[in-house]
Amino acid sequence: HRYLVQFSAGELSRADGVGFVFSSRLPCAKNIQRIVSIFVNQRGRICMRVFADIVRASAYVKPLELGDWVEMAIDLDQKVATFNIWPRTPTGWPNTSGQPASTAEFPFGNKLAKVNQAGVKPVKLNVGHLACVVKNVGVTVTLGS
């Protein structure tokens, strides 16, 4: 699965980010502590949420700025998430034929397998969807392809 997202207008907050939620259905938006996800936050830190707990990976990308494109590739077979940050261009679209401004890879398989072994609510690692977190009113998200 590959996704391309841009925060295109407004004022970003530190809580804003782009990620992947492991679930076959949409979670309750009012309680983020009920989800399992991998995401990059506005500061560029790659994190994994396992219900109420946040695991911060050592991997990171440059802090997200208005106009940057966040490319997120989730390989559900190899259990690896890759985040690429593409800068804004005069055309408004990322120049994906070049090199991203920043990139990070996060192998999540072993970490989430431990959650399933711990006997907590089982997590399906073969299904999920894109998720964007937007805190401030007026922030616009653009999806690319």
C-alpha cells in the first residue's frame, strides 16, 4: 500500500501526522487509545501506537512543513513501513523521479508480534487504512496518487 499526503494549508500542530491504522474498520475518532498504528508526527518522528502506549522508533524524517508531501509505503507482507518526505515544488506536485528530502524505514513486524504474544487484544497485521491526524481548524490535507 502506498499513500501520498500533503498538509496544504493552515497551521500545523505537533500532534498532526500521517499513518496507517491496523484495522478492518474505522476506529472511534473520539478515543485514539483504542487503535494500533504506525505514523510520522509533525516533528518527523516515526512512532507506533499500541492502544494506550506509544513506542518511538529511532527512525525519523525531517520535521513536516506546510507543502511537504508525505509518502508512506506499508508492506504488509514484509511488515515494513517506509516514509519519504518530498518538498513542495512550483507545480505543487512532488518530483518523485528524484530523491526525497528525507526518508526513514521502520520494520514493525517483531514489535507488533510481541503485542499479539502478550495476550492483549489480537491485532490483525494484514489489513488497515490510511489515517491523518489534524488538530487545528483550517488545516487542509491533499491526497495525491
